[in-house]
Amino acid sequence: MMLSLACVVSLSLVLVVSGDPCLIISEINADNPRLDTTEFVELYHTSGKRASLEGYTLVFYNGNGNIAYKVLDLKGYSTDDRGFFLVGSVDMLPKPAILLPPNTVQNGPDAIVLYHTSAARYNEKMNVTAVGLVDAVVYMTRRTGGAEFLAETLTPGEPAFVEDETTLEGDESIERCLLSEDRWGFQVSSPSPGQRNNCTPPAAAATSPVITELKLGGGQVDGFVELTEAPAASPLVLVVWDGKTDRVSVGVDVDAESSRNGLISVTIEKNYMKGDESGAVAIYSGRATDFPVGSPLSQIQPLDAFVFAGPGNKPSANLTETLIPGRQPYQLSNSLREGGFYLSRCGVATWPRDPGIFWEAPQTPGLPNQCPWPKICPHSIVIPGGTDSPPHLPPWGNSDFLINELNTDTPGAAEDGEYIELWHPSGRRVSLQGIWILLFSAHNNKPYREISLSGHFTTSKGYFLLGSDRLVPAPSLRLPPNTIQNGPDAVALYRSPFGPPSAAQRGIPTKGLLDAVVYRQRGSDQEAQELSKALTPGQLPLLEDPEVLPGDEALSRCRGLYPYDLSAFSVAPPTPLRENSCPRPPPAPEGVVISEVASGHWTNHSRQRAFVELHGPPMTDLRGLVLSVFDQERTGTVIALPLTGFIDQNGFYMVGNVTGADQTFPEGSTVPVRGAVVLCYDLFSVCRAGTALTNSSLRDVLVFSENQQLLSSLSTSRGRHVMPALRSVEDGPVSLSRCSCCEVRSSSSWTSSSPTPHSANLCPSSAFSSRIDLCLGPLSSDWQGQSRDCSGLIHGKRVAEVADYLEQRCHCGISALYLQGANFSCVSGWLRVWGNIQALSDHQKALIIQTSHMNPSSAETDVCSSPTTGRYTGAASALGLQIGLIVAVLLLLGLGAALFTYFYRRRRPLDYYTMELSEHAEGLSDL
């Protein structure tokens, strides 16, 4: 059965591959049509023989909570004589060795893990762990999702497998198959419990023909190549390349009329495809006359290619990297058989031009290939003790691969130091499955090179390097010298899981575009206009200026993580696979704060465009500041915009898709209904979700969400947020406006109001004040974190929480700003608020008065009319109270001194004899 390309997903577990036989999870059927009565998990021992399962444990994890819901100790069990072992439902055939009740295996997001018990002990309800891990499958359905944590812990660098129940009619299972060389993966196929998996290579529904079978001649036997039919009517030519000279040995036109079952066989004379020499076979669009015998290696990219290495005779790096970039030649055996080598496409990998998907197998011309079951293991043998799960890193959400550094022009004529460095913002090992790099020429606006990165991974720090063969450090994907053109040209990065981006799109592809850099030489910026318009609209091409630095230089990402943003790049020293060496940043702008925020969704029956207004000292340079916008419904930033301009003469700077904006939002981006706006100082922006923002980088933040994960990631404590109140404005759009200049990162500084872009904000005014006298209570769970007695709020002067309590009843935008000069008191858990409360307008004043006229019960009136305790007043009242207390203390001290003197004299009468002597003494002194 032929499968859709979309059904094949790589799920490599560990890079090290064991040559010894091992136990693997071979197949899983977690979801049956209607009732789940034929679920199963199949284990397989790669020896293909009976093997003991002593010391192994099978654990089933629930992705909702990431805890074990079933644990099976395999002590005392063995595989059958062919290496298979089944755990499954009671109604299954063949009968499983361990029976499970119906509907035991959960449908996803979940995981099934094989452990070796020499490393740890496993039990139900335990948290997910990688200690003792032997093999693991993390899976989910298109409806569920949410298996990120399980995948990060058990299969780091790989996403969870999606079991698509619509792929096949009837039932389907998740089957392990070899992708290429030593890389394993999974695909959806018909269930085959206790039997070899249906690892059928992908259907020939690709846009170009592929090689399916080869015979490399031995002795007097001719070679042959079998390929699939071409979907297009264009002519094809099969070219054999000499591995020693990199020149054409022979070219043969492909006769489409000889097709049999959709397969075409081409015979090659025995002298040109020997099994003891190196060489290559490639399919091109064109005719044999386009490739005359002896002509040098063409830089035209083939539709498919197979490069082989004879014993002790490797093909040149130029031939290998031109025909199969990033792949290794097929290594032929030292012992050449009488009839030659028969090689069949058996790996289920979807990427093209990879000899690793070919295995030695019987020749089957015109028929499906007969592929053997591989004997290699997808993991190393477990070491007792193992390692625990890696520290949890936050999901990278909508962030994807970026072009991080580009060196297109190196000193000297050899051009052997060129490279392209990619980076994943997660900063960890990630699969490059479905990722393509296209190198464009500005002369015809077409790609001169398309490179598939499927099957590759980033480093543990998220880097991936492709470059010249002599580059140090060695790139993961090697290119022939002088491959990357000097400009005007472009490098574009795509996510295109179904083949080359150019195959499905006319002109310059933009669908699936992740990032792009358009670059030039001096005086050539006008020649790349079409590339700039399509890939980096509104921006001039970058100049890799050789005069900036002595020696070599590169274009390095230094100012932000937003894709196709050329302003993020600077000319800097090359740092392949290392942190970029960026120019020293300008000093941090001082005094710049978020002044006003508006979302297109905050409105009363009218339309408005989103914007963010900053305020600061006039003519302040904003370079180094990054404005980020977060959405509570999405993980990560929706906008991460490096600021480029200056505060205007009135102290304002506007960002948004509105009239008079100083800088616009990226296309398709806006301020969400619930989220946050962050202003930080960091050229290599850390203003993204999951990154701990330090006080030195975080300049200001406004959170308009109650999402605790978002509050925590932005170092914002509970309650430090403000929500827009649409009722605060009678009719029209609503914004959040700062009304306190200097309290940065304080929700008490904000209020809801009508938008005032590029002008002073509307704030509560005494001109719209009203007298109120409210009795609120008794207090209950409305006071979060407080007891049923409100005295803690009053004595703690937590006016913001009092304002929040009032806002819950008014829904009209009351904040702490409105309560300046108001009075509060607390009696037996009841809160009394009286005095003047400010407002924005007559409309809001009326809403506040309406709240104040809520009819209290007689009991409430009696309580609030009784003598008050724990009284707290506003700022002016508090100052008077303090002066009164000081005067009272002084009066008490004076009264105490007088009483002390009075009682002291009464207890000790005057000594008249002493007085008389004193009078005589005074008389003598007068003389």
C-alpha cells in the first residue's frame, strides 16, 4: 500500500545506533474505529529470535498531567521465535501475551515508554522520566495536541507523532520503519500485529521522478537503473558520472513508453556502472545531447541522484556535495558478487537524493521492492543509572528557525570559508525535518540551489551550519567551494514538508517562508528589487562590506529575532556555531515608558486600529529598545519589533498601523484582546515568552490579562495587571492610558479611556468628581489573599485592591487613580468609602453615581453608621491625621510634666531654714 508523504514522520530517539540486537517498540494501535477492542503495543527484538524480557518495564503515560496511568512489568516473559511480543485487547488476533481490557490504551496526547528496571523502579501515577529509557513513542491526534512536554522529555528534538485517522479507510496503526541509514521513524499504515511492518516507501506522487532500484555490474553483467514515471511530459535523461574525474561517462535518454506498472528501466553498459569503482547516477530534465561524454560536472541540480563509493575509492567531495548535498555516498561491499550489487529503495524518508535509503535486496524489475527487515537498533543499550529528563525548557510556540549568520564572500579566490548558519530560538536540539534553504540569483530571480535539510538536527544549542568543505568548525552539510554567490542575491529559509518550495509555487516562493536575507555588493542594490519585494518587502538589501573589518566578515543577527527583518543584521566577525560577536550596543535610552495601548478589539460599536504609544524625553534615540507583544492564547511573542526612530519633539513615539505612526507593526500582527506589551532593552532580544526578563533588560510592561503563566513569565506578580473597561467610554474605541508618570511597571498607573494618539492622555479629573458614601460587605472571597476582615487592606494602604473591589461592582474603569482624596474605613468586615471620587467624563461620573446609589439594607446602614474602627484616609486626610497625632502627643507630654511637678512638690515641703540662709547670702552679696 502506498502512503501519503504527510504520513511519514521522523522520530529518532538517540543519535548513537547499536550494532547489537535490541528490543524496540515496533507498532502501536491506540485508536480503533468505534469501540477500542483491538488496541495493541508490539515489541520486537531485532535479532529476529526468541529473547527474554527480564528486566524490562512498559509504561503508559497520560499527556494530561504527564503521569503514568499503567505500568507493566515484563519479568518472566519472552518474545516469540520471530522476536515479536504483543500486549493488547482480549479480542485481538493473534492473541497477545499480556491481555488488556478494552479502551485501555489512551488515544493521545500520550506516550508509551520501554524502560530497563536496572536503572530505576516504575509505578503508576509517577511523573514522566527519562531515567532508564530504552525506547519511547510520543503520539497525539490532530484533534488533541498538547504532547510537547512528553516529547521534550522522552524524544528531545522531535515533535510528537500525529496519528491521522483519516489516512486509511478502516483501522490504522503507528509503525516503526527505517528512514535512512541509521535513522528510524514512524508512519501510519495498516495494522500488522505479530508480523513485519508495512514499511512501504512513499508513493510516487512526488512532482519529479525518483530512482527506485539499481544494479551495479560485475564481470560481464550490464547495470540498470529503475525509476518512477515523470508526472510531467518533459524529457528526462539519465547521466552516469565518473567518480574519479567528475565527468560524464554516459548519458541515456529515458524512454517513457517502456513504463511497466509506473516504473521505467534503463540499461547501462557494464563498463560505466562497475561495482568496484566510485561513481554516480543522476536524473535530469533534458536530453543526452545536453550532457556529452567527457563534459565536466554540471551545477544544474538533478531531480534525483545516487552516489556510490567503491572499496577504498571515494568519489570527490565536489561530486558528492553537488549531487547529494548533506548526504553520504553509498559504501559498496569489499566482496563483489558474480552478478553485481542489487540495491533497492527501502527507507521511507521523504527527502530526495539520499543513498542512505537504499539497501541490498533482490532485484524486482517492474514490481514493488522486496525490502528486508533491518537489524540495526534505533538506540544505544541502556546504561544502569541513566540520566534523568532534561530540565524543562519553555515551548518555543510560534518561533521557528531563523537565519543567524551569513558569510557569502571570503578573502581569496578559493571562497572556501562561505557558510550559512541557522538557529532555533528554543536554543536546543531540534529536527530540521521539512526545512529547505533556497539560494536565489538576482539576475533571473530564480533559485540556483535548493537544499533539503530533512534528516538533520541542530546542535544542542540550536545551531545548524552548512558551508564550504574546508570550513572550521566542520559544517553539518558541506557545499562545494564558491557555491554561495556574492550578490546581489538572496538566501531564503522555508518550511515545506511536501517537497521543494519552487515546485508548488510560481515565481519567487513565499508560502512557507520562515526567514530571508537579501544582500548585495557595492553599487548593486537596484539589481535585487524583485527579490527584495518578495522576500523582504520595504527594505534595502544588506551590504557585506569588506572594508568594515580587517580580514573576513559576516552578516550577523544582532538586533532582534523577527524574521525577514534586515535591520536585525550587522557586519561582524564570523562566529560559526558560536554566539554572534555583535557591535557594542548604544547606551540604554532613559525615561522612555509605555504611554498608551489600544487594541482593535476594545471598542463600543466602532472601528479602531491597534497602536502602542511611547512617551519619553524629546528626540531620544530608541535604538536598542525592543517592543514585544504577547497574546495569552498563543505561546511566545506575536510581535518582537526592534525600535529604530526617535521620540518626537512633543515626547511621543507611535507604533502601529494607524495614521501618523512612526513605525508600523509587522504585516498581519496586532495587539490582542488579552495579553501584554513589553518594552525591553536588549539587542539580541530576550523579549520573548519563557525567558526570564531581568530588571536591566525590562524597561516597562503592561499586562492586560489574568493568565498566570503570562504574568509569571513577565516577572509580574498576581494582581499587577489592568483590564480594559469598555463601559468607561460611552461610545467609541477604548485604550489603556498611563496617568502616573513615574510609577513604571505599576498597574495603578493605568486607566481605561478614549484613545489620544500623539497627545496627552485622558485621565481622571476633579472636574467630574462626585460625592459618594458606600457601604460594601461583608467581605468574602472577593478579597483575594485576605481574611474576611478588611482591616488589613485599610491599614496596609492597599488602595489598588480597594479600587478593584469597587470596579467589580461598577465595571466602569475605576482604578486607584480615582480614589485620591477619598476616605475609607472598616467596621466588622464591612468597607465604607466616602468622599470625592474623580472620573473621566460625565458618562463615567453617572456610572459611579449609579453604583453609589445601590440600595443598602438596613443592616448595612446600621453597621456603617456605627463608630468606625481601623480608619484610613486619602493622602490629604492622612497628613492631617499625622499632624493631629503629633499635637496630641505633645499635649499629653506637657500635661504629664505638670502633674509630675505638682505631685512632687506635695510629697516634699519647702525647707524654710535653707530659704532664710539663702536670703542672708543674697544680702551679703549685695554689700
